[in-house]
Amino acid sequence: MPFASACSTRPAALDAVAEVCGRVPAGPWGLAAAFFTPQHARHAAEILAEIRRLSPDAVLGCTAQGVLADGREIENGPALSLWLARWPRPVSLKPFHLTLERTADGPSLFGLPDELLAPSKPSAVLLVADPYSFPADFFLRRLAEDAPGVPVHGGMASGARVAGDARLLAGDAVHSDGAACVLLQGEFGLRSVVSQGCRPIGRPFIVTKADENHVLELGGRVPMEQLRGLYASLPEADRALFHSGLQIGRVLNEYQGEFRRGDFLIRDVIGIVRDTGALLIGDSVRVGQTVQFQVRDAASATEDLHALLQRDAATATAGGALVFTCNGRGTSMFAGPDHDACAVRQEAGPVPLAGFFAAGEIGPVGGQNFVHGYTASVALFGEG
């Protein structure tokens, strides 16, 4: 089998890792990904050693407040989820550890492999990072310059209360800072589905005046005036969502004739500047960009995830999936448990699946990598 997964909720870390390793086929494997709750953090080295007995070419993993395993989402209590992959066609896997250091010339990333900076074959990066020490946005901007088009999937480790609590697995080492990564190159059959859980309301607007993250004019009018008109046109249910957490979507490809799900980068509407009626948002904008207001609730998030999975033709032929979902989703957003894990398996079939609840999810939208919130970043893998 090219993919396998297993999960254990045993309270003792060594029992848990022995159980998951005993429930999967023997190696050698290509990639091993392991996600485990903070109860197991002090045994990270032993967990890694046991997983390496399966003879993977690369190991990736981290601590998280909750994990995903096949059709389950374990949000409370100890848990360890293991996912394994091997491809029949040539795929090279290179684990590496990234750190940020301050130099005389400004911040610099250390640990980037040469193969990533000058890729000669199809490439992708899986990344899990410590939120206290690793600026994921900075890395993604650097990658966009040096290796444009290389997708990145992953998330920020969660469940750590203070800096240094997180545990990251990268190859044969355990780290408590930076980012643990694996570079995949070759025919690994990756398809990306990034569901930001929103739906658009109203109509698109052109930004006609802006300053950094201040939108000063939309369609030639003060944003406050446009919002008043939008609110008046909404049904009662959407008005409630408008008040509880309005979002804004920035179109990433202005050359499209029409815009649909997956075409927007969703960011928070932070507030209105009372004196000017300008809009303050969680992103930089420039004149000429197209934006559309968005709302998010459980129903919208469910619809968005299923619609994007159904739209991707590779979903039906996926062999395995890694899911990095926000720690604000799960039962905090949805009425019942196991929402995102079940949605992926409902659309892709009973594929081996693993992942974790992240403190910031990473995935590509419109061909560009971003850090998201309240998002499910799904990496679907085929056999090549």
C-alpha cells in the first residue's frame, strides 16, 4: 500500500507510539508524519526513534493541541497520529530545519537547502513551525522570490503555552524552535485544497484609494458608505454574520473574467476609522485590486470545504491526505466532532489521513502561499 495511517489515544507516549507503529505495514517508507499532543512532548525523542524503526527516508512532525486521524478529530486528551507514504515513482525527500537569525543586513533564514532555491523538478514543501520563534510570513515571501510556484502545506504547532514548549521532528532530530520541513521533489502527485470557510456577500469592488492596510475608497466612495449600502441589501441571517465577524477577500488573479470560491485571499476586517470612514483590514492593498466582503459561519465553512474538494478532479483519485486545520474549527465552530476529517474522506474516499489543529495554517491560494486563519489546508497525494 502506498499510504498508511494509525492513531493511538493511550496516555503513555511509549505505549502510543508502539501501538501506531505496530498497526502499519513494515518499511521501508518514504515519508513519515507524526502529530502528538502536549502530554507526549517530553517523549518526543523516543517517539522519533520508534518511528525511525519503520525506515522512512524523512520524518516530519510536531506537538499540537489536537490531532486528526482518518475520520476522527481528537481535540481533548492524549493522542498520537502517524501517517506514512511511499511512491512507486522516483520521489526524493529531504528533511531540513529552518531558523531565523538577526544579522547586520537584517533577518536571515538559515537551513534552506540548495535544491529548494533552484528546483530542477516538481517540488513542494511540508512545514510545521514553532509560533514563538519562526516568522512563517517572512519565509513564504522569501520562497516566492527564490522559488515561485512551489506549494507549501503545513501549520504552526499548537498547544505550547510558552516559548520552547513545542517539539518539532525533522529527519533524525527534535527541535524546540524554528521550523521542521520536508522538501519533496519528483512525481508525488500533490493537489492542494485550501478552504478558508467563507462565502462572498454583495458584489466585488475596485480599490480606488489605499494606504498600506487602510482602504480609503472602494469604487470611488468611502468604504463606510459602501458598507451601509451592502448591509441594507442583506437578508436578516447575513446581517447577523456581518456584525459577528465581517471578512474581506482580495482577488489574487485580476485577469479572470469572474471570481469564485478559492479565488480570494480572506483577511479580517479590523474596523472603521471614524473620522474618515476608511476601512482597516488585516492585509496590505493597492489601488486597482478587486475585493469582496465575506462572511464565515459553520454552514459556510462546510459548504466551502465540500465545494472545493468536489471541484478538484484529483480528489477522487487521491491515495492519502494530510490536513492542517485551524484550532478555531473543530467543535469550536461546528455542531459535532470530526468535521474536516470526515469531509475529506467523504469526498476522497476512505484514504489514510492525518493532521493536526494548528495555530495558523499554511497553504497556497491562487498559486501563492499564505498563512491563514480558520482554514483547512488539505494536501491530497496520489501515487505519482
